[in-house]
Amino acid sequence: METAPRRVPVIGIGVDVCVGTAEGSGGVGVGGGSGSKGAIEAPAGARNPVLQAALALHGRGGGQIVTLNAEMTMAARANPELGAVIAAADLVIPDGAGVVWALQRKGFRVQRAPGIELARQLLEHASHHGWRVALVGASPEVMATLVARLRRELPGLDLAFHRHGYQKPEDWPAIEQELLTLQPDLVLVALGVPRQETWIRGLAGRRTGLWMGVGGSFDVWAGSKKRAPRWMRSLQIEWLYRLVQEPARWRRMLALPEFAWAVLQERA
Ligand code: UDP
């Protein structure tokens, strides 16, 4: 049984509320996962509507998954091309605490769905279901470490293709062609926002399978960057951890108070 996610605009940028994640006044179809009262374990992902939505999308032939946070929402408002790419995406998940907060203000109680977690769950699913997987992006060193780690951690994974993200411009068309011919079930792309999103969009109509921009996830999985500790994540100050790790991001992070202001204005 599958109900399509409902797209809700957050300061003009649509984000998908997946059934089972929303409750309250404006919420949609509450109750996903609440039926598992018996002793039998619910199937993997049963209480994870975002993963379910991604798997359903794969079942329909695939599409583009965008992981939306406050920074990206502001970038999309300033950059109509990115805005159009997000609007055309097949699944837009609430990756950031700011987006979750904005949805809450509209009556949608939604769980945060960090892209790095969905990407990992998809890799695990892939390793158990014979999915062909491709990885594109990050530095050559990170990619080499990541491939070795994934082969160790997920021995069942059919890692059919991997390329680092610092290719010469003239080499990209051949990479694209190789990927399109391969028809992977899952392509994770770590080229940074907005490049990863626009690149994936540029292959629309020719690609099959799930294609997802994953930002710095490869760096985290390869151990070259750290995710914020759980306590910081639960206090919703992951952004602060990132700022301390990468001070050069401060200018980008000015988007966060701007986002908050725009959300508060929207209600007024
Ligand atoms: N990257 C890449 N090629 C480039 C620029 C960036 O492969 O030309 C990679 C970079 O090494 C990193 C990822 O893209 O692994 C971007 O990570 P970041 O945390 O900056 O993601 P964002 O916050 O932009 O989504």
C-alpha cells in the first residue's frame, strides 16, 4: 500500500511530507507503522516513510531525490535554476532541522530525514536486493577509502561504478554515457550543492534508477570529516559543529537566520 508524498511549499520551495511522518492539524495520513502491535518485527523501513517513498520511487522506474535544508532553500530562492531543479525532483526530503521547523509551523509534524542516513539505508537495501550501485564525487583519496570501506562493510553490495568528482570538464560526457549505459539502481552523487542537483537533472529523461545528491556524505563515510555528535544533532545545532569544522562556511551559513526570518514572515 503506497500513498504518494504530499508536496508542501516552504517559503516557496516544495518539500515532500511522506505519509506516516506527519500528524496534527494539517498533517496527512497519520498512522504508518503504528499498526505493528504484534511480536513480529516490522519489515525494515516500515517506520521510515522516507525510505519507503524512495523505494517506491525506485519501483516506478526511479527519479531524482533532493535533500532539502535551510541553506539550500535560500540558495534555491536566489538561484532560479536550482529552484527549478528542486521543483522537478521526484522526491524532496526534509534534511534539515530548519525545514522541519518550517513544516511544523504549517501543522505538519515531520521527522527530520538526514540525507546521509537515507543514502546509507539505500546502500544497505541495495546490498540485500542485488541493486547495481554507482558512486560519483568527492576527492580521489576519499573515493578510494570509501570504496574499500563499503566493500568491507557491505560485502553484498554490487558497486558497479565509481568515479571521484575532480574530473576534467572534457571527461564528464564519457562518464555520463557510461553511467547511462550501466543503468544503475542507485547513483549517489557528492559534488556539492547545487552542482550535484543540476548535473542529475541534466540527465533526466535518459537515466533510470534513483539518483541522489549527498553533499559531504562520502567524506564522512570515508572518515575524512566527522558528523556532529548525537547530542548536538538532537539540540539541532549540527550547523554549529559544521561551522567549527569548516569556518570558511560562515558566509554560506548567513542563510540560516535569513531562512528563519523568511519563514516567520511567511506566516504573517
Ligand atoms: N566535490 C567534488 N568535486 C568538486 C567540488 C566538490 O567532488 O568539484 C565534492 C567534495 O570533495 C565533497 C562534496 O563534493 O565531497 C561536497 O561536500 P560539501 O560538504 O561541501 O557539500 P554541500 O554542503 O555543498 O552539499
